[in-house]
Amino acid sequence: MKIENIELFYLSMPEILDEADGSQDALIAKVEGGGFIGWGECEASPLTSIANFICPKSHSAAKPIKDSVLGADLNNLADVKKIIHNVKQNSLMIAQTPHTFSGIEVAILDLLSKKNQSPIYEIIGHKNSNPKIAYASVLFGNTPDETLKKASDMRLKNFKAVKFGWQNFGTDLNNDKDHLIAAREGLENDLMLMVDAGAVWGNNVSEALKRVEILKEANVTWLEEPFYSDAFDEYSQLNKISSLPLAGGESCHSVESAKNMIKYGNVKFIQIDAGIAGGILAGKDIAKFAEENDVQYVNHTFTSHLQLSASLQSYAGSLKSKLAEYPMQLKSLAWDITKNHIIIDKDGYINIPSDIGHGMIINEDALFKYKVDVEIKVNQKKIF
Amino acid sequence: MKIENIELFYLSMPEILDEADGSQDALIAKVEGGGFIGWGECEASPLTSIANFICPKSHSAAKPIKDSVLGADLNNLADVKKIIHNVKQNSLMIAQTPHTFSGIEVAILDLLSKKNQSPIYEIIGHKNSNPKIAYASVLFGNTPDETLKKASDMRLKNFKAVKFGWQNFGTDLNNDKDHLIAAREGLENDLMLMVDAGAVWGNNVSEALKRVEILKEANVTWLEEPFYSDAFDEYSQLNKISSLPLAGGESCHSVESAKNMIKYGNVKFIQIDAGIAGGILAGKDIAKFAEENDVQYVNHTFTSHLQLSASLQSYAGSLKSKLAEYPMQLKSLAWDITKNHIIIDKDGYINIPSDIGHGMIINEDALFKYKVDVEIKVNQKKIF
């Protein structure tokens, strides 16, 4: 079959709050061919990605993504890889390309899987899927008491691991300590605790080093994103001095950049977003490289369950990479995008859907309920 | 003063050819404040960058660039650094941001320099500027004879160094050899010859190794972009096995990514585009790090003389970094953007303009002659 049609849906909450919550808007890709429909979700800034998809050509390596996808053959995995290669050749000099294309790649694999009547993870080479330990991804509370309450709530919801992120973490040592003590208290001794610093220390290794003791006392499984995503040397220094296990990689926009994060940043957990890194196949290549280097692969997901399922496909069959990020503070938009959801079981595990494609059923009502109308004209001609 | 107004001008040749020539369109930024006007040029895909500039907010780290720039104080270099910091905090989760902001940063520094009545290089801390050896940047001919002719033409134009790039280089060993012999013959023994492979070998080190002998026989000063820009390990392997001096970095979109290219890719020449890496100040930080590591800093420029001057400011005062890329195959659009041009002298050197700002006078007629009209509506409201 051929890719006959591609549509992009820009969705948004009525109000976007000034918080680090990527579930407030979404760009959904719908890809059609051979009577089937595939769905995927792209990363942030829907308008920028729409422009990237349909922009006039600048030169031979800065073409609209649409040109490499629409009308392409799609009968097997080799065809998907050919599309990926063409996008890289034709559009990589536009910096937005990995963000825009990642969601389209997910939709393309979903479409191919529907034709083949199998889950995506089978199409890409996993014999089966293995359940993952879900870690609840939440923000620190405004006070240590709130953090403690969030921790106990997650425990009550059967989670075996909880990650706390951002808010003001990293800016006041005593406050950081109080929140870490509260989080550990709420989780009691047996649950895993992860901490996401959201790049708060930039390039400043010494600020990070000040927190090593309190992080170790709280027995954290990892410290995530202490520095800017490209600051490999700083990651590596912190790891060597402190022996604290580090996690990072959510901004990796290519297989190569993720490999660099592993090789030079010495992370022990590489966190890949299928909507950013290039798609599900990029994730699979990264997972292989990670595990060969004794690094665990983990999905990065802070948006819909469509994206959650997509991000899990890359390492569905892995036994070495055991953890999965499970977003727990979604805005209604992100929850409403799918009719079905991935639910944690009583032991704190999630199962990757074994249905056809990524297994998530799109709620088309939500596409209209949250829809943002976009019109783009170039020289008076409507191109979107 | 404050930044009171920002305008973006999308310019294009009437027809965009399917060649790797970034001078076929342009996005020009005009920034106004205190009665002065500053000008800069952003990297490829004008429509994508325009969307990035004015897009609705997605979350606290994915805001339109406009929000961090318009209305900002601009009285000294610290104010510029504050704007850069804010853009990084507010917009870095949109992948396009470095491309879009780089040209705006150039315009901001031009504006500040006009207020201070000094060249940009003085504002950023260079006491003076030193002439650079211009290398002519051209494409290989379609035949070895054409390559030979181009080489002798550049010699007649007083160049002391010439770089040949892409076309079909790297795909046929015998053909590559013929072109290299022709290039060296045309340049005679005394001129420097550089070769730009345009990432033709992707991740394939052995394809590159096959060319080491013929490159050494042609006595190349460097081999540029043998691999994908993030393939640091491959760069490093090639350099270690062959001891061939490598050059790269045109895709570096941050200070950190350029440092990584130097540290892990072992390049001997780091090529930075002021319209991609984050602007002139990012370039200055990269130049400092490069020279501390015995690496020469070189501008990357394949577009207008506005961008050429901007890219030279970062290392204007350096005595260690002696070379400058000088584009020789510009489309009329790129040439017409400025009224004045940087001209090589009889010894093959170029002087960085010592006039106020970046020293280039914008040809406002060209802004209208080549203008592309763009209209963007979001929920029926015109936002551009």
C-alpha cells in the first residue's frame, strides 16, 4: 500500500498554565493508506511542527517533511526505514524535524501494524512483550507535607516506584532535604524513589554535588537531568565523583545523540521519548545500544496514553530494562485523547497492549473538543 | 532602552532548486529600540522559524521566542545574556529555537552596538579585529575538468585557500580521486585545499577510510563533515586511525554541543554558524574553548554577507584562528540583502568590518523584491 493521506490535529486545553506540564496541548498525526488508519503524537509546539510539515522548501536538505512521507510505499519495515532515511536526507537541516517526524513515524508503524494485524512491537522484532514496573511520575508538593501525602497516595495506588520532579527542587538545599525526607517517609523503605532535577543546575557541577548526601540518604534509584541535556562532561563528572546513578535523555533527538549521552554522559538510565527521538525504531536502536552497555532503557512520557504505548514499544520485549514512566498528573486533554488506557495492576506493573498497532483507540470526539484551528497562507495561497 | 519592535522578513528566490545551497531563501530579523535598528539573519526554513517565534505557548519551557525578547531591557551585554538565558529557559523544549533565535541575537547585538556606536566585536570583548585568510567555498564541478577550472579561477581571484564540497563526492572512489587530483592541480602546490563531504558516509567509518590515501595525496588541510553531525565516535575513530585533520560543527545548536564535538569528535577545526549555534556570543564561548584545546575556530557561512559578518564577530580578535569561510556561489537574493560586501584583498585576506554594529547595510529594496507573504491564523485570529 501507499501512504495516501496525512492529517495533523492541534489540540489544546482552553488555558495553558505556566507550568512544566507537557500534557496541556498535543499534535496528533493521522496517517491513512490501504483502508487503514494509523495514529501518532508529536512533541511540543504544535504550530511550529505544523509549519515544519508543510513549509516551502529552503534547499535540498531543508524540505517539508510531507514531501518524504506522502505517497511513499508502505508494505514492510524496510519501507518505514526508507522513509526515515529520506526524512533525514531531506529535512534534517530544519531543527524542528525530529519533533515533528517522531509522531508521524509512530502513526506510520501503527498503520503498517494494522495492515499486518499485529502489535507494533512484533513488527519491529520483539517476540513478545514483558510487563514493566510502572513508576508514577509526579511533581514535588508545594510543602514537604504535600510531598509526603503524594508519596503515600502513590503507595496506596499500588506503585512500587515514584519519581518526583521540578517545582523548586534544586534551588534551596534545606528545602530540598525536607522534600526528600518527606518523599522517602511517604514511600516507606521498600518503594523506589527517583528524583528529576529538570536541568536546574545548568552546567554547575558543584551545586549538584551539594545534594549528593541527601539524595543518598533518601536512597534514590536515580537522579535525573541534573544539567542541560548536552552537558555530557558535567554528567560524567558528577557520576564519577559521587557514584550516584544518573538518568537523562528526554531531549535526545536522534539515535546518535542518545548514544553520546550513554557513552560520554555515563548515565545508567537512558530516557527516550518516542515523540522526540525520531520514533519507535530510533528507540529500539537506542535500547539495543544501551543494554549492550549495561544501561537500562526507560520511556519518557508526560503526555497521553497514545504516546505512553508508543514509547513502550521500543523495548517491549526487553528483560533487562524493567522500568516504565507512568504519568500521573495529566490534564484532561491528554487523558481524553484515547478511549482506552494502560492501567497498573495490583503489583505495580503495566502491560504493553498486545492489541493490533499500539493498541490505543483514539477518541475522535476529543480531537474536535480540544481542536485549535490553524490556517497558514503563503503568498495568498492556503497551505494549511 | 527597551526592545520595542521585532519584525521577521521571509525572502525567497522565485524558484528553489533541489541543490544543497542555503542561499536560496532567508529569514531576516529587524529589531528596533531607542530609535535604532538592528539586523540579523536566521537559519533555514523561514516558515518554521516564524511559527516558532509567534506560536501559542505549550508549557512553561515551550513558549514563543517573542515572549522572551519583545519589551526586554537592552542597555549592556548583561542584558543580552539575560535574554539568551530567558530564551533557553522558556523555549528550549521547542527544537527549532536555536535556529530562530540565533538571527535575533545577532540583530539584538547589532542594535546595542548602534546605541554604543561601536562594532559588535568590541561590545563582546575583542580589542580589535584581525584579518582572516578567506577560503573560497565552492562545489565540486560535474567533471574533473570543471573542478580544475574552478580551482584555477579561485586562484586567479587571489584566494589562498579553496574548499570543495558535496555534489557526488564520496560515492565513487575513482571519481573522488579524479576530482581531488584536478582540484590540487588547479590550485597548484601552494594553495590550501579543503574537502567537505557533507556527511555522505553517515556512520560508515570504513567508507571514509578508503579515501584517506587520496586525501593525503591531495594534501588537504581538512576533511569536513565525513559523518552525521552527532557521530562523535566515528569522527574520533577516523581521526585516530588516519591522523587526517577533521572539521565539523555547522549543525551545532548550542555551546555545549560544539564543546562535545571538540572533546569527543576530536575535530581540529570547529565550524560555527552564528545563525545556528545560538548567535555571536555562543560563538565567542565556543571559540574560547576551542583555542584552549588547540582547535581552530572557523565561521560557517553559505548565505548573505550579513551572516558572514555576524559569524566573523565571534573570533574577530583571535590570532590563533586564522581562516574564514567565504561563500562564492551565492544566489542573487543572498548577495542583494546587503548594500555593501566583504571583499577579499590581493593577498587573499578579508577584513572584518570596523564600522558600527556588524557593519553591513541592509538593502531594504531587496526585502521587498524577494518578500514572501505569510499569514498565520490561530482560531480565526491573525497572529502573523
